[in-house]
Amino acid sequence: MRYVILKQEEIDTLEKFQKDSDNNTVRRRSQCLLLSHQKRTISDLSDLFSVTRRTIERWLDSWNEDGVNSLAIKPGRGVKLRLEGLEEVISIQLEKHNRNLKNVLTYLKKHHDITICKRTLQNFLKGAGL
């Protein structure tokens, strides 16, 4: 059996996060920690939150290490942009090829060894404001 032992100010903070946070992940992790403090087992918590036992263990470990900072998801998750840093090159190619994306895709494949689809390039251009 493994539980988190919380101080009163930590309990107050977690209850506030559970009620008022806009972030669903913060609310769920706060609730999990509060239930763990109430001596709920990891198995019960994993069933309640529909995650694995290992996930609950990671939440508890990160709470012990980082405290309140462990509640939110860390930045840097998700797919990394392949075109990061190539904004200037792509804008030059767009002007050169009269905004023909097929030619830009061919250029990226040939000179930078980057294979992406047209839709990915469109999304990048939209996000970069090109």
C-alpha cells in the first residue's frame, strides 16, 4: 500500500485546483492525490481514473519530487515540427514558384531531405503566418 501524505495547506491548494482549474489534467491529478491521501489504493485509483497502475505511480512520484508543479502536463510533448527554422527558405521558395506548393515540397525533399505532405505544409504556412 502506498499513499501520499499531505499537509493541510497542500490539501487546501489541491482542493482549490480540483474545483477551479481550467485544465482537466490538473483537476484529475489533484483529485487523485486527494483520494490517495484518504488512503485509497493505487488499484482503486487506476480503476476510478481509467489509467494504469503505473500512471498513478508516476503521478505520485512526480508529486513527491515537484509538488504543485507536477500537476500540469510538461511542455514539449507531441509531434515536433520538421520545418522549424526553415521559414525564410520556404517563403523564398513560395515567391520563386508563385505559391505552387508542389514545387516547394519537391525542393524540401531534394535539398533538405524532408518528406511531408501538402496538407502539413499548408498547416505550417498557416501557423507561421506565411
